[in-house]
Amino acid sequence: MQFRTKQGLQTLRRAHSFLSGREFSTALGDLKPHVESLATLVEKLEQHATEQDNRDRSARASTDAKKALSNTLRQEYLRPIGQVARRLFANDATIRNAFKLPRNRDDEGLLQAANGIAERAAEYQARFVGAGLAPDFVERLRKATAALRDIIIGRGLELGRRSAASAGMLEELARGRDLVRLLDTMLAPRLAQQRDQLAEWRTITRFIRVRTTEEVPVTGGGSTGTGAIVAPSTPEVKAA
């Protein structure tokens, strides 16, 4: 989860915790329906966050598996077959070149090369078997190629689902920002005479209420030290 979405979720949790169990009656009515909506938003965000984390872990695992299968296909299948082909077809450059390993390292290029080599190897299977390869070496090569193709497809799907979860989080965060802004507009006049509660509310919802936050390095003087992040101040709302 990105820093901004983490902070947004935490801010919404704090806002809901502040409002829960307190009775606030505004000029337009009770805040309870809005607080309940906020609780629902927090729950949805947590679901998206869990989904995003699960998909991210799956995508990382798929990436590791893809690298391992790609290396296996190249080193344990294609390279030995190519080496045998160089001996078998030492006097025929056209056939010999058909078994060369691809120079590029991209996934699709490797898959295409493996499929092509499997087709050519099947044409001369008896000669390869006579050179010491297993009778089913072409089938083994095709299975290894299919395994790599499947893991590439699966990884792409996981990345897509992770993106969907991220988009869902951003959508719910946008709703949360709008809801907290509305709550602030309705609540601030009622808290104008309770400066401690107003200050608390403003502090815990600051991240949500500001559309953009600039990161300003502190270059000297203050106790925060170089590189600290200075949060923008939030103007107080005067009592209606």
C-alpha cells in the first residue's frame, strides 16, 4: 500500500473513532448517519487494503517463480538441446542455427524460441534420442514451456487484480475525503466553543482535509532536523 493511501486509511479510522460514542447535533440534524457511512468506508478500505496486499504478495511470488522457470527452461532444456544440435548438425548451418538460444531476455521471446526449438527437435527426435536425450525430451520441453507461459499469465492477472484493488482504495478514499469535509463543515461551528475538541478534530483529520501536502525540507534552526516533513497548517473555521 502506498504511503498516501496508508495515511488516508489511518486518518479515516481516527475520524471515526473521534465521532463514535459522541452526540453531536447540528443545525441540519444528527451526525449518526454520516458516522455510519464513515464506518462503512473504513471497512471497505480495509478490505481493499487486504486484497491489495494479498495480490501484491502473489505477484511477487509469481515473479520469483517466473524467473526460476525461465532460468530452468533456458539452462536445463534449451542449452543442452542446442549443444547436442551443434554436434548432430555440424555440417548444416541452417538446421544448427534453428536450435540457437535467443539472445534477448524477454519472456515472450523465450517462449517463442522454446516453441520453435520444440518443433524442430520433434522433426529430428530419433537423432537426438540417439545422442543420449530421453525419448520424451520434446514433451518435457513443451511442458516446461507451458509452465512458464502459465506463470506469466497468472502473474499478469495478479497484477491486474492488484491494480483493481488500488483503484478501489483510491475511489473509497475520495469518498472519505468528501465525507470528512462535510462533517467538518457541519461540526466545526458546534465545536467553536470547545477549543480543545476542535483542535483535536482538526489535527486528526488534517491529512484528509488538505488536497495536496508539500514535503518541505527543514534546513536549520528547528528541532525537527534536516529532511523533516512539515505539515501545512489548517485554518480554523469561525463560529457561525
